[in-house]
Amino acid sequence: MEKFGKSQPIKRLEDVRFLTGHGRYVDDIAPEGALHAYVFRSPVAHGVISELDVSDAAEADGVRLVFTCADMEAAGVNVAMDGATVKNRDGSDGAAPMRPMLAKDRVRFVGEPVAMVVADSYDQARDAAELIMFDVDELPAKISVDRGGEPVHAEAADNCAFDWGMGDEAATEAAFAAAAKTVSLEVDDNRIIVNSIEPRGCFAEWDGSKLHVANNGQGVWTHKANLVKAFGLDEANVRVTNPDTGGAFGMKSMSYQEYFLISHAARVLGQPVRWMSERTEAMLSDNGGRDLVSVCDLAFDANNKITAYRIRTKCNLGAYNSQFGQYIQTVLFSRVLTGVYDIPTAWLQVEGYYTNTVQVDAYRGAGRPEAIYALERVMDRAARELGVDPWELRRINFVKPDQFPYNTIVGETYDVGDFNKVLSRVGEEADADGFTARRDADAAKGLLRGQGLCYYIESILGDPSEGAQVNFLADGTAEILVGTQSGGQGHETVYAKFLSDQTGIPLEAISVVQGDSDRIAQGGGTGGSRSVTTQNNATLATVSKIKEAFTAFLAEELGVPAAEITFDDERFRAEGSNLTPTMLDVAEMAREKGRDDLLSHHERATLDGRSFPNGAHLCEVVIDPETGIVTVDRYTVVDDFGNLINPLLAEGQVHGGVVQGLGQALQERVVYDEDGQLLTASFMDYAMPRALDVPNISFTSEPVPSTANVMGMKGCGEAGTVGALAAVSNAVQDALWDRGVRQADMPFTPHKVWELLQGEAVAG
């Protein structure tokens, strides 16, 4: 069937639709005549609401409805939103203050929703919002990530939401006391704004008994459950759909206030209601990412072998617990706490703080980039202080191939790996041996060149179970219903191609159905690099079920034992028969015989375990000391993703992830002033990476097939970001080291790098 076998790098089928303007995004498919919603947001960061009068706005031209939190509660809506909590070290629960869908009594960050206006047009709704009488008795804004200051919530008087720990603290302290050498480094992981190319948006319809909400998310089932809870509806009376989605990156996986607000408006008015975020509105209200400071300590024996790792982190939660917020820098961070190193004992302590800023939650990698960034920065510092080559220090401490399956100190089981092989390969691909000559040539021009290495590992996350349904349609084609949601990753291509490979159904005869809770009763959504692994695992189970059912049917039709019928991924064959039907042929035979039971097949499957993608990133930067401009000159990635399902799409995911890492490392940084006002609320003030900021990124696969799934694959969606932060940062630190700079933190903007160099010059 395949001239060169399976796992071929085919181009994305859906790109033709997207590039020719035929994508169907949420704002494209809103019902004709839908009313427009506008969210009135708090202009101040912290204070008690002393006046909220919407009567003038309600009388404005074209306005159909204006409502507040009190109105929603009066209508019987459960306005409390879910937020994740963890256990404190003493066993008590982390703080869990109520987060209302609209501000109730108090506002806690600039951009917090206060009221919604619904009108015939967007301009009318926005103009009416200007008539809302709103006043606040302002309180001091809490911006710093530490104890003290004006309490954001009474439930956390010192603003510390939780104090969490994992590992063996006593054993770790003992190892540090006995260490031949210890190394310490503080690293700052700056806050970013996600800025997906398509801002968040949604619409809602209510027919008197059933609610339909369409939003550009990462899965429909959590949103459905939350809507059922909020409005007290039966599950059968709530439908959630996700159309084409223009970027998500974790930020769009949450149930935001607007989804509930437009649902309430549609139910009250009995008309469809739509909402689409503006860019500055998104910067104010979308969940941010990262925003933590960690003190990292490594203990070594006399042979430079790590004996213990200790890390203490303070992270910013924003004003409320978001959907996954307290989990990100605790549970998810801990998944890869010790990285690829054989570390006998470790201790992770995390304190989470409320501030008068927008919430912080999952962003590409969700905890794993933060963990690897911290560890790989301190590994580089350790190499310098121990006088050891950074490549060699990693080799000394790698988990060795004969140690797999390897149980980490935090309870994860790495199934396979050959880290030294991957590391050696990245050196070859990047011409690491030629670095000294390149550095000397730049020095002759007055430029600084640095090389940065990062060896990362990540864990796929999310529900290990997924389902797949294959329907054979009357027009001679097939469709596969999946429980994940594409945000631009190429799922339609990957799932259709995989089904084609397993069944022989022509690729062009397969359509992919996603994002509809009425058609797909259960699914895990997209996040944590789980999609292709879990979904294709389910597809294999469903295909097996189809083969079994079709074999039994053919045996009956041909009058032969089922054991004599074979299938070779393209056709069924039976000894003594000239018939060699394809799957589509058998489906048509079944249809003609009235066997509709053979035209739809569904199966769920659960992965045997998590897979652990890993790889090495090597970055070279060039710095102009006169301007502070950092140029990424060379970037090389060698990844172990196990068996690649579509190498071209895997490479694209790596490129995208690396670019997001470059953006955070070099340009992106959220800034609030002391009053809690967002100073980086437009692209005039918040820098995003552009084509000229990104070099050609070399990608090479060096696979060790996973044993955690029958395909031998490992997720790849977030890997690029996981490795990029430390690779770039270590390269910049390397370039600045000989100029006396010892503490260099992201983002490495020209102004910051210039100041670092000037500081060295002044001090000298």
C-alpha cells in the first residue's frame, strides 16, 4: 500500500483549507442574527465595590440585557468557578477562596469581569458599557510574590495560598551536610502572555430546553461538566462544540467566565449570543504562564556525582486559583524534577502566592519547562564551579541504559532511554567541536559568542484512556470520531493517515470528527502532549474490533471458518476464494445485507504507562556588547520521540515549541506597576518573536522506542519549549561569563544585556 512503508512525512491536509481562507473558526460560524456581548472589566486592581449601577446602560440604544453577579445569583446560577488546590506540607488543604463569574463585592485584578452588556451590535454593547456607574474603594495592590501586604483573600491572610513539598527532606539535608561540594543558583522564570493567533471567543444558543456553547478550546467535556454544574441542567441538555481553533497552548483548556456569561445571556433572552475577545482584552484576562523564582541547590561527591537536589520555589497564582493553577508548579513540576540524572534523593518545596494580577495556569509544557529550566541552569553553573566540562558533567550523572526501567525519587518510572547517545548526536549535528573557532572569529570582531546546552525530559500528561469511533458512511467513505481537539497541530492529517495505514482505507476517503460532546460522549481533550499517543492507541483498539467483526461477517458470507480469513492492512483474503475485499468493500456488503450493526465501531483503550520524550538542545548566540542585542545564530535539536508517526509534523511541533521558548528567553515579559496596572497590554509594549529573530532550527530524530505503548512512540507537542529555555539562557550566560556577569535571567532584552555588561564595567 505504501511505496516506502508507513510513518511518512506527509504534509498537513487541513492546511489547504486554512491557507485558502476556508477555516471555520468560532467567529465565522456564530448564528446569523446573534446578539453581541461586551464584558465590562475592572479598571483597578484591588478594592471594595462601592457602586455598581447598570441602569443607564440597560436603557442605551440596542441594548437587550445588562447583568451583574447579583443578577446571576438571583436567577439561580451557581457562580462559583472551580479552581485546583493541593495539600500543604502539614496535610491541610491549600486555600480555596471563591472565584465568582463576575466580581462580587470586591475586584482583585485589572480586567476582572464585573458586568456583561448584550446588544444588537458590538459597538452598541461597548458604548453602553461606558454608561455603567462603577466605583471602588481602592486597596493597596499586592504585586510581589511573598508573604505580607494587603490580603487578596481572607482565606490567605498572608497571601500564601499553599506550602507544598515532595521528596525526602531529611535525607536530602543529610546528603547536603555530607557533600564534598555544593552549588546554588537562583533562577527567575518570567511571566508571559500566551497570545494565541486567534483570541478566545464563543457563542451560545438556547432553544428553551437545550444549551449549546461553541468555543475555541482544547476539548469539550470539562466545559460541559462545568456548564451542567453552573446551570443545574441535565447532561443531555448541554452540548459543547469546538470548531477550528487558532492556537491554544494550554491557555484555552480552561473554562473562562465568558462561557458562562454568554450562556446565561442566551438563556435569559432566548436568542443566540456571541463574544470575541479583543487583543488587549485578552492580555488582561487570559491566563498567563510561568512566573516563578526558584533557588536550586545541588550536592556532589568527590567524583562529581550528584548526591542530592534541593529546590525551593515561589510561584505567582494571580488573583484566584485557576483551573489547574496550584498543580502546575507542584505536581506537574515534580514529574521531571530530577531530569535525566540518577539522583538518589531530592526535595522540592513550593509556596504559591495570591497577587492582584490575572491568573497563572498551564502554558506549553505546564510545569515541565519550569522544572527542566531550573535544573539545567544549575547544572551549567555546577560545571563552572566544579571546573568540569558541562557535557561531561551530564554524562557522569545520566541515568544509564542498563538502569531502565528507572524509578525516580518522586515515583515516576522512566521506561527507556539512551541519553548519552542523544547527547553525542547533538554534538555531531551542531559541529560542537567548531565552536571555539567560531567564538574566536567573533571575538576578533568585538562580539561575544556563547554556547548553551540543555538536556530535557518530559512526561506526557492527562487521561491515559481515550476512545475512537469509526463509522462507514453511505457515500463509501469513513469517518473517525476522536476525543482530542486540534489547535493547529495537524490532528486531521495524523489521525486519518494512521487509520489509513492500519486499514487500507484511502486517506482521501477518511474524515476526522472532533470537538462535539453530542457526537463524542467522552474524551480527554488535548494537553500534556497526550493527543497522538492516546488517540492512536484507541484507534488501534477500534481497528482490531472492526477486523474481528468484518472477519466474522465474511466467514459467514463465504462459508469458511473465520480462522481462514486474513487481513494484511489493505484487503481481506480467504483461502480458496478470489474475493479480496477492502474494508470499504466489506462495509458496503454489510450495508446491502442490512447489517447496520457493522457500520459503526467504537473502542476505548488505556496506555500501559506514560512515555518520556527527551532530547538535547544546543544553542549558540552572538551578543553585540555595544547594543546588548542577542542573536540566536545556531540552534540544533536531537530528540528521542520513539517511533515517529509523521516525522514532518513532529519537526513542526519542535520548531513551534522552540520559537515559543525563544520568545520567553529573549523578549517576552509581563510587567505590572505597583498599582497592579498592566504595562504590557499591547504589541507596542509586549514583544513577540518574529521571523528575523529565529534561526534555521536543525532537527534530528534519535529514537529509542517507548515500551509504554504498542506504537513505541513518545509525545512531542511540548518538547521544543521544555528544552529551549535553558539552552538559550545557558548560551547567553556563557557569552557573558568572561565579562564578569554571574547572574543572567530571562528575558535577555538588549537593554537588560547592555545593563548587565555596563554593570560589570562599572564594578570593574
